[in-house]
Amino acid sequence: MSIMSVWSGAASQVPNRHVGPASRGIFAFIMSALHASRRHQAGRVLRHYEHLLTNELKHNAGERE
């Protein structure tokens, strides 16, 4: 994933309350970019440890029966 895809994705998540992109404010844009970055990071962590999560779910399902 490139920084440009994160950057453009963050820009599209900023609520459009006003007409122009300059009127949204830099703080809202930075917060939106941070939010998108954290979501991508969480997805990477979940994919990295997916094998542990599936084993845990199978183990817990066996205990309930």
C-alpha cells in the first residue's frame, strides 16, 4: 500500500460540511488521515495473527459443546 492511497482515502472520509476543501480545516484532515491509518494498521495486525484467532475460536467452540 502506498502513502498516496492512504492519503486519498483519508481525504475522502472528511465530512463535507462546506463547499471547498480549504474550508474543512487542516485539523479535520489530519484527524481523518490518522483515523484511516489506524484502521489500516488494525487490519494488518488482524491478518497477521488470523491463524491464532481461528484456532482460538475453534477451541472455544469445542468447550461449549
